[in-house]
Amino acid sequence: FQQSKGPPEGYSYPLCTTCGRRHPGECRGAAGTCFKCGQTGHLQKDCKKNTATSTSSQADKNPGASGRVFAITEDHA
């Protein structure tokens, strides 16, 4: 088992105390700026650049995915 010396992949930016996201530079959330398009006056959830695919749930993105659960009792362990 090896430990990396840097931050985990995808977490290279500091955690913003204003919006709770990880991003570089000034917080867009503090200015009421959309994280998707960068314009003021609306938030990402209300952005006109959203499409049906970008707002769908995680389950819709991979409808063929399935999972399995295995239970092991003390007798079978």
C-alpha cells in the first residue's frame, strides 16, 4: 500500500469557505454568478445552458448498471 504525497486526484483546489466547493480564485457563488456559464443573475441549476442530459440523475446516465449484494452468515463463513 502506497500513500501519495499530494492531494487526492480531483482535489487539487482548496475548499471554499463561501460555497463549499473546490475551485481556484475568487468564488463565483459569493457574487451570485453561475458556475456553468459564468454569467451573473442566475445560478447553475437555473442556467439556460443546461440540457436534458446534463440535468439527469446519475442512474439515468447508465441505465444498464446493476449491483449485487451478498450476505454471509456465520455458518457459511
